[in-house]
Amino acid sequence: MKASTKQSYATDIALLLTFLWGRGKAWTDATSRDLEDYEHWRRFADGNPSRVGGDKWDRELTAFAHLYRWAVKEENRYVARNPVAMKQFRGRDGGMATVPAARAKDARRSNVHWLTPRTWRLWTDVGLRGHGRDGVPVAGWAGRLEDRNVAFVRLLVSSGLRRSEGGSLLTFEVPEVRLGAGRYYRGKVMAGPTRSKKNRVFYAAADAIGDIAAYVESSRAWAVREAQRKGRYEMMPGAQVVTGITRGADPVVNWRRLDGTSGKTRLREMTVEERSVLLTEGTHGLEPLWLWLNERGLPFAVHSWENVFREASNRCERVLTPPRRAGLDPHQVYAPKATIHSARHSYALYMLVVLNVLMDQRYGLTEEERREYRMLYGDPWFMVQQLLGHASRETTVSRYLAPVADLSLRSMLAGEKEPIAAPMPELDDVFARVARESEGIQDVGLNVADIGQSVAGVAW
């Protein structure tokens, strides 16, 4: 269990203990009725100014279930009976699972968030490139490491990499193998930064790789030279200078510390933290192997990308939302809002649509041929599962792609005459239709200049 999850559970349990204490009860004396009353207070009571929704209540209920499941065990016996009522159900894999019976009916079973490709382009232009309503950068715009931020976002949107996976790439891990004359490059993400702790292949769009190359040659190179000039790399805590990497299926990194000690670590076993202290001997001295750097030329922490996304979304809101709708645009009609998770979820949506289109149109399969194709190679859901690195197909279907699971893509896309190769501008009309027929997909259909024209009669 993650440390953050443990801390959250401790906070939730502390609130329950406070409620029970107010009733003159110890936690070992709690009954099912006490928990029912506590749920009413937390979720529905008029006298509670901080009521919680179904998602938060389910997380709290899970914490209580863990506590009392432990307390009722034979070796502990703090309580004779678990006050958290439980129920069993049969999962999609046929196995039985046990969950709290009082789970909220209004909770969202997946926290997903999509943007269509043209909405990502708008968010990137306004939020990261400083464009105004006229579609060009505003006077005096000085974006901090704009090229770095754009390259990172385009990498995630086109590859589906998680924050820790894309954020901890080393310079020699940037894909260089192009798939024929296509739009994608093939790369490999090592096990250490992944959730599954398994190596896997990923594919990134050619223009995203081009953005990374431009960043490496411009602002990153400048930041490295400045850091070298000021001797920052010689002062990096725990720095390890890579002296060589073996070739083969399981590469080993040979390194030496600045104090002269040396060692070796399998590349697939390196954690995010271990990767962040790797250096190499460059033309002008030591330089980081960590791809993404801050303005001081030091590794940009993985968690710091959250702030980049937040600031970009806030700028979109300031620039694109009419004053009369300020603070009154919950569905992002005027201004898109994006998170790191949005990039991964959007990628999954793009690939589902693209793979269905390719299967239907490029290969010209009949229904019978398509069934045979699926038996041999797997359907698009299975393919997206592999691209995302999910342990099961059901995770992909139920958690990430639920809003489009019931779409009839064949009939919806029947009017598309040309085969579609990748989620690029030619897909805008397709995704606009997906967004109209689905829940939770942002599609800000006007470009910045159009927005300015369409609200010409509105006071900004």
C-alpha cells in the first residue's frame, strides 16, 4: 500500500473515532447502526458544512473495512464482529469478491477525463505557448521552458505513458526506431518506473519525438552548459557517473560515484530516484542522463509536472472564458482543463477509435473476417490494453474506456471514406462525434481566433 494511501486511511479513521468519541464509544464498541449514522452525517446531514460525495465515502468505507477486518481476526480479537456490513459479488473473471455493502450508488467507478485532439491543440497553444484569443502569442509572452513542456505533453498524449514513465525517461531511451514511413516511433519503458514492474514497448508520434529533439538541442543544451559552468553536477547528492551499459535483453548500468566508489545496477530495476542521479561524461563535462531538466539544469521532479498542467489549465480559463461566465463553466465549454491523467485517457480513446477504423476500412474486413482477425491478433480493446500496460483487458474496458464502450463505431464512422492512420487533425470530425455521443469528453471545437469572433458581441 502506498504511503499516501496509508495516510489517507489514517485520516479517515481518525474522523470516525472522533464521531464515536462524541457518542461516548470506543472504536471497539462500534455497531452497524453507528456506521449508518456516521454515513448520514458525512454525506447528507444539513448541519454538516463539509459533506462528502460518493467517491470519498467509498474510500472512507474501505478504510473502515480494513481496520475492522484486521481487528476481528483470531490472533487479534479486538472486536467479536465486524460492524462494516459486507457483501459478495461475482466479478467479470468469474471469481467472487467481497466489498462493503454500504458503497455509494452515486460514486463514479472510474476517474477518467478525455480531451479530443483539437482540444489538446487549443490547450497546448493557449496554456503552454501563451497564445491569446487571436491565435498568436501575446505581447511579452515569455514561457518558462515552453519547448520542454510542449514536448512532454505531446509525448504523453501520443504514447499513453504514465507520469512516472514519461517523466523519468533518460536521454538514450528517447525512441529512434521509426515504424517504416509511418507516424510513430517505437520505444521501451523499463520496469522500474512502471506500475506493473514489467518492461513494455510504447509508441510515440513522430512529431512528439521531433519536439523532444528540438528541446534537447535548444533550452536543455543551454541549461546544461550553464549548470556545468557553475559546477552544479559535481555537487549533486548521490550522483552516479555512468561508465557503460551492457547490451542485450537485460542491460546492466555500470557507474561510479564522485568519491570514486563504483557499482552496477540492472537498468530494469532502477527506480525513478536512482535514474534521476545518473550523469554521463559529455563534451563539456558532466551532464545528466535524465531527459527533462529545470532551468538550473537539474532533473525536473516527476511530481512537478502536475504544476505545469495546473498552470496551463488556469491560463486557458483566464484567456478563453468570457467574464460573464467566469467561474460558471463547469463543463469546460469555453476553456479546456487537462491533467496528466487526461493525456493517458485521451490516448486510450484515440487508439480505440483509430484501431477500429483501421480494422474496418484499411483492411476491408467482412464481419466474418473480422471475427477471425480478432481470434488471431486480438480486438482493439486487447491492443489498447497492451499499449497501456494493463494487467487485464477488463481494466481497459471498464475503467478507462467506459464512456465509449457502448458506441457502435462501425455505424458512427460509416461515412469516413479515407483510411485514418493516426489521431491527427483529419480525425477532428470523428472525435467531435464521439464527444457528442459520450459522457466526460471535452471537445472545445473552436480555435482561438474563432472564439474571439463568435463572442464578438460579448464584453470580455
